[in-house]
Amino acid sequence: MGYIFGIIIFALDVWAIASVINTNEPMRTKIIWIALIAILPVVGLIIWYFAGPKANYSR
């Protein structure tokens, strides 16, 4: 049962990293956010959700 939680967290982290990559932020900011999400998967995801840059999907 614990592996399901891990898979969900992994999928959400991949989604958050993809969202950070699709922002208009400078590369340095993107790298910092990606590192935070990768090093602290659960905490980094929560911090990104509330304070991080969101993807700009408008064309």
C-alpha cells in the first residue's frame, strides 16, 4: 500500500517539475525550484503549490 503513495508523489513531482519548466521564469529560478522539488519531494511539492511559479499555457 505504501508504494501507491510513492507512485502518486512521484507523478505529482513530475507534473510540478514540468509545470516549472513551462514558466517564463529565468533559468536560475527554474533550477532552484526543480532542485527543491527533487530533494524534498513532499515538502517541495507543497511549497511549490502555494508559492512557486505556475506554467503559462496561454498562447
